[in-house]
Amino acid sequence: MKKNTGTTRKLASALLAAVMLISAAGCGSAAPQTTEATGGDAQPAAAAGTEQEADTAAKTDERPTIRWLTTGDAAAKAIEDGDRIVEAINERLGIDLQVEIVPEANTEKVNVAMASGDFPDIVTGAYGTSATQSWIQNGMVIPLNDYLDDNAALKEWLEQDYPWSAVDGAYYGAPFIAQYNVANTLIVFRQDWLDNLGLEYPQTLEEMKEVLIRFTTDDPDGDGKDNTYGFTAEGPSSTTGATPFDWVFHAYGLEHGDYALNEAGEIIPTFDDPSFVPAMNYIKELWDLGVIDSELMLNDTSKKEEKFYQGKAGAMQAALFRHVSRHESSLQELFPEASICYDLAPAGENGKRGLSRQGKDGFMTCVTAACEHPDKAAAFINFMLSEEGIELVRLGIEGVHYTKDGDTIVYNEEEREKDAFAPNGWAHALAWGSFFWPLESGYIPLTDPNRERALETVELATKCQVPNLVKQKTPAEISDKSALNDIFIQYFSDMLQGKIGIEEGQKKLDAEWRANGGDAVLEEVTAAYRAQETQ
Amino acid sequence: MMARTERTKASSHIRESLGSRIFNVVNVLLLGFIAFTTFYPFWDCFVVSFSSLKGYLATSVHLWPSEWSLEGYRYMVSSAELWSSYANSIIITVGGTAINMIITIMAAYVLSKRNLKGHRVLMFLAVFTMMFSGGIIPTYMVVKDVGLMNSLWAMILPTAVNTYNLIILRNFFLDLPAELEEAALLDGCTEAGVLFRIMLPISKPAVTTVTLFYAVDHWNDFFSAIMYINKKQQWPLQLFLRSMLFQNDAAYASGGESLFLLGQPMKMAAVMMAIIPIMCAYPFFQRYFTAGMTVGAVKG
């Protein structure tokens, strides 16, 4: 008994010691990821003891540390110490850049860090939120106006694309609104189903209705079963208020994505536009005909795509660009002969058409009040927006990560893999999420076999993009718009399912929407619109 | 023996009433349904993880892989990030649970001593944290100020003691006969000896239960990592898993990198790889589990 107890104690002691050792080893590296600058050959610092290294270390010591906390591209490869792109930026700007990309692009994490006083030098957070508003109101970020003359790319970015982002003339950061001037959403059709039924891609609402009906009733897949329907999409978004049928509203004449103007030039909600009731009647007719996915209001992206790939739906509203090949190859898993096609959204009787709304949400990169070298921080933001910076983070260092053969880029995948580049010509981890996504910059590797097709979808989708009446989000929109969108979605759903008549529903929706904060939103938006018009 | 057999035979001949039989049938059906709804998601996940994308898309209800494939597991196994996150989760779970147990056992034992001066105040302070927590921002400030940011310690030390688990163990110790302790002390045992040589060996059910609670909490924790860890190399498994399962809308819509784009079989393979280790641990703890739960809950 005594012997056993002794053994147990020894074992327990050994186990605990091992646990503590493992914990200490695993938890030891608390330092944030830093990269030491080199003498200019873009190589990591060599072993200690050499003169060159002493010089390098001295140089690094002299360089101000710029800590950048960003939502960034959370899915990108991790940036390791010694990443040559970070080193090249350090060398070019004379800084010691520390990049911290928060997991899951979690904006709450950024907000918590800022609220707790953990100020980085540069911060990228969600634009159009109460958090970024409070950064400005509480002096947590500084105006960049004093640095614009020395930073041409930043100046151009702000004054040409985002002049409305200034608060009383002061630019508190570099906004990046996703899908601001470009789009990639279209209605994708099964080309093989169209061919089987002798149909063309629908160009008008009437043609659209006919195609969807025949997809539902004429056995487009030829399996002899009544197991198909026409159209699927994601359910409405309470964030943006977008519906799966915005293409119908725009075809009936709705001209803007966010609001409408009445005959007196006043801003009104989109459901008060004369296009709303006839458009809803058209949508209701499609619904009653059974040509629309009955679970559409509950669909998320993957569920919607799954139904299309499974051959249940013949058309879906979907993001394309980089996804074109994926949609087609996934569809061909079950139907090897299948193919997809896409075109402009169907037009209404007067030839009007539209599909995606111009973006209003995105990110903003700011210099914080705690930054001791705001000139260097502004220079870094400028560099990331400059041609030189953009080329560096997308292609890498010429001669190392790629070579040029005339206009052709030859990627050196072996070298790219040593740094935080995505495979197959895709960009470095710093490229996306803070200032650009691939879509906004039109970047797709030259080696991509479906590059032309991907770019074609962007061209078409951008033609179908509908501008917003007011570019920025007002404070009332930030606090109340999501709840107001939920009211709209509830009525939209009830009207679609026939729980309430369309005209009656529109009136009740208007009253409830306005009573629950809609009037206050309209008041602010109208003021913002007037100010925008005078700029 | 004979008498007992006779009684058993007699009782087996007692006819159950119709109501009783209906009750049994309904009971079995209802519990069977509940068991099925609990089990099916795991089964679906398991089946899909071993299916090809084609096999997955071929049917909406997945009872058996219509086309077997190890593609999902191959992808996961070849991912360096999976293994580093596995290692991080193991370190956090093993190291964190060990620290949890050391501190919780010692604290619970001390608080179970009624002759300890101020034990009520100490207990109140512990229970107070259950009702009023510091909140995210103050906790973040503490973690930052003590230098734990971007360290796995940030996922261990702030949760070194869970008050709920502390109360379970304290109550268990309270239930143990005081005579055992007195006898050990009379035999020359020290206070520490009483705890580690007398009390702990007879507290296996409670200790095992609390160990499992802590281990599962650590294994499933992702929020601490989101808050305190920015280096991808230090992500725990659950955070890596979430990045595969949940869509980043902005990245997806605008063509950024997104693990979400991987097919469902790969996602489910990731889920299986995340839940298998902790599921494997359950059977070994199960026999202590029920006893620990009930015994610790006797006294308040």
C-alpha cells in the first residue's frame, strides 16, 4: 500500500512537472510578430556576430515601431517572422512594422482593444458603425489632413473616392467600402436546361417568368420527375435590407439602392416608391406559381448553392467573379454535362434594370492618438494605397517572387511559399481586407484559366449595380436601420405568403417603419443628402 | 434463493395494465425520438466527412456515404495549421486543466473547513464572481496589463478557477466524514497529507467530473483566443475550425481567401477531427460522472 502510494506520488509529480514544462514551452512566445529589417537584399537577418547584423540591428533600433491592428484577411496565410514583404515595407518606409490580424476579422475584438486603451499606431475597424464613430468623437483617432500633401495616393483615395467621409472637413481615416464601384452578383442559369427547353437567357421580366415556369413544369433535366423549380437565392438581409428580388424592384423603376426620391424631391423609403406595389405583385405571382424555392426566405449562401448544385433549382442569384469556376465544377459533380450562363439582370417594360446595391459597409484605417510617429503611419497607409505598395503585396519582389517576360508575369511559387502568399498567383496576406478585396481591385492572377470569364462577370454585374442616394451611413441608420430592415422583411415575407394584401401591407409597413425610428432616419438621411449634393 | 425465484416468476405473471403498456410504448418512442435527434447530427457529420462532394450532393439525407472518400481527411491532415492548432489546444487543455485542478482542489478543501476564520466571506467573494463578472473590457485590460496578450497563458490563467466547479468540489469535501481527517491527523499525517493521501483518493467521482468540466471548457474555448491571440500560429483548434465553418461575408462576396469555400465533406472532416478526442475521453470518465454530479450537489 505504502509502495503504491509512493509510486503514485512520483507519477503525479512527474506528470505535473511535464504539464508545467509543456505549458511553459507552448506559452512562451508572447512577443507579437515582428520582422527585422535587413540591409536591403530582402533576406532575413543572418546569424549573430557579424558586422552587417550589428548595423542592421542598429538600424532597426532607430526605426519607429508601427503596430497595425487590422481585421485584414483572416483566411490568409499566417505572416511569419522574417516575411520578406514586411521587410521590404520596413526598408522602404524606415519603420518596424508589426502586423496583428485579428481572428475571424472580428471587429468586436478591435473595438474592445480600442475601448480598453490598447491603442495600436494604426487601426482598421468596421466603417459605418457606432464604434468607429466613437473613435472620432472621443479623439481616439487623429485627422490625416496635415499629412495629405506628402502622401499623394492617400490624398487621391480620400478626395476622389471618399470626399463624403470627411467630418467637418477632417479625414479621420482611409475608408474602404466593399462593392462601392464594382459588383459581381448576377443571376446564374443552367445553360443545359435552357438548351433542353429551347430557351435563351431571359432579357426581360416576362421572359424571366416564362423560363422559371418552364423550369418548374417542363422537366428541364429530363428525369421524368416533377422535382425542379426555377429560382433560388439567399433570404433577405437585415444588415442591408437587400431582398432576393431586388432585380424586380429595379426593373419596375426603383432607381437607387438605399432610398427613393418622391416627386417633390424628398427622400422616402424604397417601399414608398411607385415601383414597389407592381414589383411585389410580380414577385407574388412567381411565388404563387411555385417557381421559386419555397425555403428561399431561410436560405444562407451554402444552402442556396447546394440546391443549385443538386439540380433542384435552374437559376440562382449568386456572387461570381472568383466563384464562376467553383459554381460550374460543383454543378458538374452530379451533372457532368451541365454548364452555367449569366447575363444582365432582366429588364422591365421601360428597359430599366438593376441587381446589386452599391456597398455602404466596409472598413476604415485610422492613425490613433497614441501613435508617436503619425507621419510614418500616414506614409504606411499611403504606401498601401500606392501603385508601388499594391504591386508589392500582390506580386511580391521582382526577381524573387516573380519575373516578367514581356507583359507576362511568371510566378515563382517556391519563393512565394516561403512568405505569406496564397498559392496559384494569389496575393500576400497583407493585400486584402483593409484597403481592397480582389473584386474591388479587379485582381485575378494572370495564370488563372478562367480569368477572362471571371472579369466578364464583374463587367456585367457592375452594369447592374444600382447606386445609393446617400453614400455614407448616418448615426440613426447605424443604430436603427437593422431593426427597421427587420420590420420590412417581416412585411415582405407576409405579403409574399399572402398573409396580408400587398397594398394594405405596404401602408401598414410604412406606418410601422416610420413609427419605429424610420422618420428620424429619414430626417438625418435627408440632411446628409442635401450636404452631399452641395459638395 | 428459491423463494426469490418464485417471487420473480409470480411478478412476471402480473399483467401490465393497458395504460401502463401504452405509457411504456409512448415512453420508448419519445425517448427513442429524442435519442435519435441527438445522435443524428453526429451521424450526419460522420457520414458526410467520409463522402465525396458528389456523394454529399447526391442526397439530402445522409444515412450512409453514397460514395466513400477520404478527401476531406486528406486535406485536413495535410494542413499545417490543423496540427499547430491541435498542439495548441492540447497544451491549453492539458496544462490549463492541471492548473485548474490544483488550484480548485486546494481552494475547495480549504473552504470546506468550517473552522477556517472568514470562510463565509471568502466563499461569498467567490460566489460574487458568478453573479457579477468583470466584463469583456476590464478582463481584456487585465490580460493586457499583465503581459499575456498573444500568449497561450491568456487562455489558461484568467479562467484558472471556475466558481461553479469550486462549489461542487467544496460540497463534496463537506460531505466526507470528519473522522477520517481526525484519524489521519492522529496518525501523524500533515494537513497536505490529509488532502492528497486521504481526501483525494476517496473523492475520485467529484474530481473526475470537475476535471472533465474544465477539460471540455478548455477544449471548446475559442472566444479567449479571438480576444487575446492575434498570431495564427497560436490559434486553438476551435478557432481554426470556426474559420472553416463560418462564412466571412465580405471576403466571400468580394473574392477573398475563404476556407468557407471548401466543400461540406472537408468541413465535416474538420468537425470530426475536433470532436473525436474529447468524445473519446468521455467513456473513461463516465462511471465517475453521474456519481460526481449528484454527490457534489447535496449541500449548499
